[in-house]
Amino acid sequence: MRDTEKEIQQLTNEVFTLHNKLENLHSMQTSSQHRLEELSMQMQQTHSSVEGVRNQLADYNEKLQVNAAKLAEADEAFRVTEANYGEATRQHTMSFNLNVTKQHSKINALKNRNWNSRANSCRTCANKWKAMVSNSPIPGPI
């Protein structure tokens, strides 16, 4: 009988142990289920957040492409304007230099004409003076 009681005691203890293990398993399963639901919600929130960020990124990329195209157009317009300005400056400088050269030529021509006129005037006076002196009864230098 003692042996039977001992076996019954052991079996009872095993039943309680198995019952406790079963409760622990149910508790762990419930806890795991809750944790799985929490992680699933976090994953959905993360996906939603990432989707929003991707949409923003797509919008920013589109705006970046538009701005890059505008910048390329502005750069090309600047190059054309710079080339036109350089050409206009070169032509203005050439025109200015040509006008300065013409003015110098005119000034030099006027100076030469003025000096030639004075020289001719002086020669005419000298010839008249010689004629007067040669016709004069006063003897010339001795």
C-alpha cells in the first residue's frame, strides 16, 4: 500500500507539474499572441510612415528635376547673354578705336594743313620782302 500511495503521490505531483506547465504554456502563448499583435501594429505603422516618406521623396525628386531643368535653361541663357555681351563689347571697342583713329587722323590733317598754310604764308611774305628789298634804292647789307 505504501508503494501505491507513493505512486499516487508521484502521479498527483506529475499531474500538478503538467498542469502548471500547461498554464505556463497558455500564458506564454497569450503573451506571444499579444506581442505578435503589437509587432504587427508597429510594422503597419512603420510601413505607413515609410510610404509617406517615399511619397515625399518622390515629390522632392520631381521638384529637383524641375529645378535642374530650370537651372540648365538659366545656365544656357547666361552663356548666350555672356557671348552676346562679349561680342557687343568687342564691336563697341572696335568702333570706339576706329572713331579715335579717325579723330586723330583729322587732327593730324588739320595740323598739317595749318602748318603748311603758315609755311606758305611765311614764304609768300619772304618773297614779297625780297622783292621789296631788291627794288629798294637802299643798299643791302654790307
